[in-house]
Amino acid sequence: MIVWESFFDSGNIAWLLFIALLAPAFCLGGLWLMVGSRFSEATKERLKCQSPLIVAILALAWGGWIYTLGFGPSWGTIPPPATETAGPMTGIAEAMAYADSLPDETLKMGRGGYFGGLEYMLLEKVLPVAGSHGPNFPTKASEHGVPSLVVCLLQFSVFLIALFPLVLVWSEKFSGIGLTVLLMVWSTLVYAPVAHAVAGDGWLFYRGTLDASAGLIFLAVGCSLFLLRSGTATSDGSDSPSGGVGALSFCLGILLLQGGSIHQADGRAVLAVVNSLLGVSAGLLSWSFCSSFLWKRLHTENLTSGVLVATTAMAACSAYVMPQSAVIIGVVAGAIGNIVDRWLKAEAQATRMLASALCCGSVIGLLGVGIFATTGAGGNRWDGREITGLLQGDFSQIQHQLLAIGAVGVWSALMTFLLTRIANAVFPGSLKLSPATSANADAEPLAGSTS
């Protein structure tokens, strides 16, 4: 429920603003250095010119409707004010006894839906209003000491980071209005429901699914990319010095996001950062070991994919496990991600590399939560139940995680396939390709394109 307050914790606000501004800069710059060289020169030049406009349009769409669909109170879960009574009351004592007999449903209000309602449309109930002692700002979690506007800005950072791989891939085929419309529709039909499912207190969160910050969102992006084929067939970007710098930058950005996943600067935020640091380090060493001893290749080969796998795994689990468990999850993510990368030969194709890394990392991280989640790290759920995993005897947590993985994977893949087919029909000539790029497009068409 929304509470209006005038005073907040300045330390928490400064911490979250710091993360919201720096995390996308580190992550977007890192992703560009890691995978940008795998795309055509025409695409890179086009993005350099269009990226400010793309961000501006997405920011307006975010404030207009995407935020409320993703993080507003679940549609239809807040009951209207009661207009009926139980019948004639003979006195105050009887009325009080009747009120006490009713179950307390306030915790359920705004939770459990498939997408958010329109209460936050155009940032309604997110912006301040006049108060007796100055402006009053709304907050959904007054114990965190931060206004809802700061949380909105932090989630916008995650939104930009998640969409960047799709921007890279779709810009190979679409430009101008076609690319913009496709991004906004995907954000409305895929990102918003997936974000609402857990981060927005939606139906998966209500059933018990755990996701530290953006594991399910990265899974949705990865499943969407699996249906798309784009990028040049080269592995230079993964082994170049710029790729290594980009990997380090992306790691720093994800570490910052994990620190903000708790929405306050406390011990759990520190634990999430420590878990991410140790888990990513273990994942990179595991990836390098597999490259050297399983495939007899250079231990640094395609290491940027290892970074993506390990960081997305930590994005799903860092707030709910202990450091020892984070290391185990990182090792497993690095090893399995390396095997899948070699099996798909993802280093030869940009989209496939991104898709396999994001999907492997997020799935392993989400399953790791189901196994290693503990009350000592995660605390209690919204309804007071302790957070536990399979190792503590809670088999149902694995079931919740598997349900989330299956639902998000199927939904994002299906919607991306339909959107791409429609976009190819509506914007068939959106981008005039150069002869070299056109040849690549003919050899590797976008999913759903017509012959």
C-alpha cells in the first residue's frame, strides 16, 4: 500500500541514485565493447547516431505506460471500497466484533496478477504532492526510506540494460520508426509482464518464485534472441583488448545493480555484492578451465561469453544465497555455459552467443536459488514465511523456479516470434542494406522473415 512521507533516508537515496546512474553506463558501455565488433559497420554507425533518440523515446514510454504495467499494483487485485454491511448492528461492540472476525487481506492487495494496473500511468501516484511541511512523496516500502520515484529510476536502468542486446540485433534489420515501434511493443508485451511477475509483486512472486534482480528479464531477452539471427561471423570481439575492458565494465555494472536490488544500503546489499563478485570470479575460472582442458583451446577464448553467463547467474541468485553457494553456482554456470557455447559454436555468431549466455546464466542462477536459498541471506517472504531452498527441505522452491523458467521462456519466445513476423510484414523496407550487409542478411535472415 502507498504511504506518503516528507522525510526519507538520505543515505539510501544517494546509494540508489548512484547505482541508477552508473550501472547502465558501465553495462551498456561494456556490452558495446564486448559484442559491438561482431556487428556490421553500418549497424554500428547507425546506432551511434540513433542511440540518444532511442533512449529518449524509451524513457517517455517508460514514464507513460511501461512502468505501470510492470510495477503497478496487479490489475484487479485491489478490491473497491466496501459498500455492503453484514446487516443491522445493535451497537459498537457488535460492529467491532464483526470487523475483527474478517480475515486480514491487506497484504494480498496489489499482488498476484499477470500485469500491473494503470494506477501509475504517466507516473501518477509516483510524483510528489503538496503537504503541510513541503512536498510529500509516495513510497510502497516506507521501511526502506526511499520514495517510489527512486525505485522507478532504478528499474529504468535495468530496463535499458535488458533492451540493449535487442537494439543491437534488430538494428541490423530495422531502423527509424520500425525499430522504435518494435522495441516499444516488445517492452509492453514481453518486458512488462515478465518484470511484473516477480519484481512487480505479480503472480510468480505471489506463488513463491525468487529472483534477486533481473534473472527472469535476462532469460526473456535470451529466449527472444534465440529466434533472431544477426551479426557478423567473427570471433575477434571476444578476444580483443576492448572485449576484455568491456567485460570488466559490464561486471562492475552488474555488481552495482546487485547492491541496489534490496532498495536500501544495508547488510543484505553488501552480501549481494560480495556474492556477485565471488560468483562471477568462480564462473570465469570455471569457463577458462573448460576451454583449456576440455577443448584444448586458449584459456581466454571467448571469455566475454563467460562473463555474461556468470553475471546473469548472479543477477538471479545473489540476494538469497550465502557466498559459498554463490561460488558453487558460479562454477556450474561457467562450466555448463562453456559446454553450450562450444556445442552451439556461439563464438561464430553474435546473436547466438548473446542468447546462449543469457539463457544459460539466468536458468542456472534461478535453479541455484531453488537449491541454495536460505533464510540467513534472504530473510522472510512478504507473507512472513521463511525463505528456504531444497537443501533446507523445501522442495517446492525448485518447483516455483521451474514454473517461472518455463512460463517466461515460452511467453517471450512466442511473443518475439509473432512480433518479428508482424514487423517484417509492416516494415518490409525499413532498412536499405548495403550490398555486403544484404548478402549477410540473405545468408542469415531474421526469424520470421519471408522469402
